[in-house]
Amino acid sequence: MTSTSSVLDLAPVLPVVVLEDVADAVPLARALVAGGLPAVEVTLRTAAALEAIGAIADGVPDAVVGAGTVISVRNVADAVAAGARFLVSPGWTDTLLNAMKASGAPFLPGISTASEAVALLERGVTEMKFFPAEAAGGAAYLKALSSPLPQARFCPTGGVSAANAPTYLALPNVGCVGGSWMVPADAVAAKDWALVERLAREAAALRG
């Protein structure tokens, strides 16, 4: 994946992963890849996150590992240094956007309003995260944006599930959805990688 590649086109679903134990990183990523979901967003919400990104980058060559919950210039630098191949933020500022652009890694800055989307389009950014998707208006809101802002493409995340993902994926301005239903906390705690692979396979099939 290069700086010109699109995170939105890797798979219909982008798994959003919270890892407390670095030892889980490689087997979890392998299960997701085996299920047809090569992109893995590891959120920077835990002490283990950066090390987990490095472990996946080194140990699972078929995975495209990225960093989520990127909210500072330091997060950008640390994530890229750890091996992240893309960056995802829940929101953006000019400072954060400039840092993500300068990193050379593909990135999805978060928006929840039309004004924020237009501001990104002004800055030449056409691919965005829509967050928190369900709370911010859901599929109906994104559908409404498709006519006035046809050049904008989104990865809705936040409240997206196996049940409502197909509704989002049917929209012309949605490249993929982000979610964590294929990596349930109890399955990760039990190290039930077979279940993760099965759920990933089902998620990968949501867009035929």
C-alpha cells in the first residue's frame, strides 16, 4: 500500500481493534486476514497499541495495519514509526491534518457535519471517516451528502454493525465501513481466533 492507495478500497469492512495484550496482535491479525479483511485499524487507546502495530507490521505481511484514534502530532509520528501504514482520526484540526499529510501515509480524518466535509474538500482531502456514524445521522445523513458533495467518500464508523453495514455499503459515497463486531472482546479474551476468522469472513461478504 502506497501513499496514493486508498484505505477505502482494501475491503468492505475495516476492523477497529482495541488490544490490551501485545501477544494477541499477531494471531488476531492473522485471523482477520484469513477471513478476508486485510486492513486492521489498531486504536491508540491502550498502552499496548504501538507495540501491537509493530508486531502486526513485522509478523503478518499480508495485513495492512493502521492506527486509529490519532488525535495529535505525536500520535502521527509514533504510529508511523511503529509501522502504521494508514492513519484514522475521530476528528481533525489544521495542525493534525498537516501532520497526517506530512507523514506520507494515507489517512482518514474524521467528520460529522457537512461543513467539516467541505473544509476538508477545500484542503484537497476527499476521503474521510464519518464518526460517530449512527449518532451523527447514520446512513440517511450520508445519503443526503452524496448529491451536493459527490467527490467525498466515507468510512462510517461508530454504531455500525453487521445488521446495518449493508445499508451503508449500498451508498455511492461509502467506500467501506469501520466496526468491531468481528473482534468481540470476549472472543479476544478467550483467544478464539477461529470465531474471529468466521466473523471476518461474514463481514467480508457483506458487499458481494
